[in-house]
Amino acid sequence: MSPSPTVYYVEDDQNIRDLACYALGQAGLRAVGLADASALYEACRERVPDLVILDIMLPGTDGLDILRQLRQSARLGDLPVMMLTARGTELDVVTGLEAGADDYLAKPFSMMELVSRVNALLRMAARGFRLSAPEPPPALCCGALVLEPRFHRVRSDGREVALTLKEFALLQALMEQPGRVFTRTQLLEQVWGYDYGEGTRTVDVHIQTLRQKLGGPGAQVETVRGVGYRMGGTAPGDDR
């Protein structure tokens, strides 16, 4: 039997931390609650987790600074990271995604939703390294965009671009079927592995950060008003 995935949850409120860890534990995960950045770094020295959950508002070093330090680490840089934000404003979300977060969840949240989002992110991370998975195509090309699934690498106009797990999967889904219009719900189900209420806003925010990272060629990710998104070959004229 394979060991349960290990999740480190960094939250300074002990009541919330204990409740979340209990819920994750009941779902079969090994959840470790940590109060601050120092505790997280110490835990990572002893054991690298499968996923990290970071609250943005932390004493001392906040969650965004922790995220940036993780992404700069050769040993921890590829860890899936979920950010928790008390405000849930678009600025907080975009800032977290630009810093390298793979997903975010706004407070207050239900424990059921937290467990669902964590499991979806763990499944996505596992798919990227599953040896028995079908052989991916060597490369997907759309105009100046080149995506190499085997190496988890993206080049935009010749420049290599660092994307999070979700951004990469989102771009891959669009590039695999250029011209097809995906609804937000379809992308949410295919890329995130879940469907719930206002979650389609998650897709919009990830599209926004994806375009920013891709630069000029990011305009090929076109908005189809009232429907969703598609991978096109020219700059969109309906989403400016």
C-alpha cells in the first residue's frame, strides 16, 4: 500500500489549523499543521511534502513571501501550493498566481471544499509524473506558442515561460484542440477536476495571468463573449 500524501498547512489560527488538519486526515491524507514560516522550513528539512497550503496573512513572513522562497528553492520549487486568502479580492488572487501558486481558496471555506480542492491538485501533480500514463505528444504548436508535455515546458515567441501546474494544464487543454470553444465550466472540470458555484471565476483569473506570462502570443488565447475561451491564431478583437 502506497503511503498517504503529506500536506503541510501553514495557518497561525490554531482552531482553523486543527480543524482543517482533522478534515484532511479524515480524507486519508497525512496533514501537518504549522504556525509560521520557520516551522514550515524546519518541517521541509525533515520531509518534503506532497503539497503545501499557505495562508496569506501570517505573522512575520507572510504567505506570498513564503511562496516566492519556495519557488526559488531547487529542492522545493516544484511543490504544488494552494494559497488561502481572507479577502478573496482579485488583486490577492492574481498576486498569488503570479508568484507561482497553483490554486487559491478564499476564506471562509467549507472543509469539504478544501479537501476536494486539495485532492484535485494532488491528482494533477501525480498525473505529471505517472510512468504508466499514455505517451504524450512531443510538442503542441500554435503560432508562436510551443508546449512540450514530456518536459513540462512552454516557449512563447522563443522565450521559455515558467507556468504553474494549473496554467500549464489550462494552456495544454486549449492547444490540444485549437479553435474549439470551451465553456468555463468545461475548463473547470477538465483542468481542476471539480465543478462548483462561483468556481468559474477561477478560470478567468488563470486565463488573465496566463496571458500576462505568455506576452504577445498570449493574445492567441481568445475570449468568446458569453461562452468561454478558445485557442486561436490571431489577436482577439472581442475581449479588449
